[in-house]
Amino acid sequence: MPHPIVPLFALESPIPKASTDAVSSDSVKWTDVELAHWTVVLAIATIALVATTIWITSTDRRRDSRRRKSDREEAAERLAEERAEIDRRVAEERKAAEDRATRQRQVVAATSLLQRIADVDPFMRTVPNLDKQTQGTPSAAAYEAARDAVGNLKKGALAEALALHSPTGTRLYQALVQLYLSAVDGRWKRVTPNVTPAFEERTVGDLRHYTRHVRLCLHQLINDGAIPVNALGPNPDEPDIPNLARSLDGDSDPWTPIAWTPPGWDLDSELDLTDPNRRFDPYR
């Protein structure tokens, strides 16, 4: 009797069931390993990324901190330089203002002293004779005016001469006052045996020339703001003042400056009509 035909799909697989389970189990294990591998790689990459980010951030922060510090230092340096420049300009402006004020006071004081000298100039010949008793004489008024002019000259030594801001100018004016007071005192006559007209003429010339010297030095101070120290003479510690009691023998000419002659000396001499040493005289 023939066997019945059985379909192939009805036949059981010759592969054992246990083997199929083993293959499926092996496939799952390799997948887990691969997943774990990539998980570790991803974790490492994440850690590296985080570390890199932290390093970059820290580096940027340090760089920014250094930049800010540098900017602050540069700003502080610029501010210090600007303040120093402002202080320097303020100091220069203050000094310039003080110099202008000092110069203005100097010119005002010198101009006032020149006025005092001009007031005594008309009494040049009267001053050496002020020691005489003139009460009740026609010349009494002129002598009194001459005494007032010398007194006014003396006041300048106690006031404006101290405001010249020039030790040389102050000493010159004080020496001029000393010369006039010596001429008024008359003691120079008592030490001189014979006071001749020539002697008196030289005395007037001494007063005239030394007055001119001081006046031109004050002009120099007004124009240039300074007087050379040798205007006082060869030895500034001892001003070269005319000795009214010196002998006429070998010294009959009036006093003239030795160490330094102020500008305008010759021209001023020519403009002084009372100076017998003037070279130009249209009536000669």
C-alpha cells in the first residue's frame, strides 16, 4: 500500500531547537557588546568635549582677565599721564601768572622810583648846599623844596625799591639815597681843607652821573626785567659810590661807571643841558 504524500512544510526541521536558541542568544550578546562599545566611545567623547569646553572657557576667562587687567593698567597709566600733564600745565600757567604779576609790580615800582628821581633832579646844584642856614633868605623856599625832594627820594628806598624783585636794582637805589644823604649832611666838606668852586662843581657832577647811572639801570630793569650785577661796580658787595670827599688832585672829573655802563649813557649825557661834559652844544 503506497505511503501518503506529506508536504515538506509539515516535516519537522532537522536542526535541533537548542541550537536555534544558542544562535539567537549569541546574536544578542554581540549587539550588547557593540552597543556598550559605542556607549563608552560616546561617553569618552562627551567627557573630552566637556573637558575641552572647560579648558577653552578657562583659557578665555584667563585671557579676558589678563586683557581687562592690561586695559585697567593702561587706563590708569593714561589717567596718570593726563593728570600729570594737567598738573604741569596748571603749574606753568600759575607760574606764568605769578611772573606776569611780579613783572607788573616790578615795572610799577621802577616807574615810581624814576618819578622820585625826576623830582630831585632840578635841585642837583642845591643839594650840596642844604647844610647851610637859609632861614629868612630868598632861597629858603628853594632849599625847603630840595629837602622835600631828598626826603621823597629816601622814602622810595623804604618802599618801592624793596618791590623791584631785583637785588641789584634795590641796592643801586639805596646807594643813590645814601649818596644824596651824604651830600646833604655836609660832612664831606668838613674833611676837605678847601672847598673850591671846582670841588663843588665836581660834587654836582658826581650826583648827576650817579643819578643818571641809577636811572638808566631802572630803564634797563623795565625793558629787560633784569640789571647786571656788575652795575654795582667791580665788587658787588661794596657798591661803587662816588666819594664826595676825595681830593681834586688827579681826580677832577665826575664819577663814571667802571664795570658796566648802562645802555643810553652817551645819549642821555647829550640830552642833559646842565651837564658840562656834553659834547654837542649848538651855541659853542
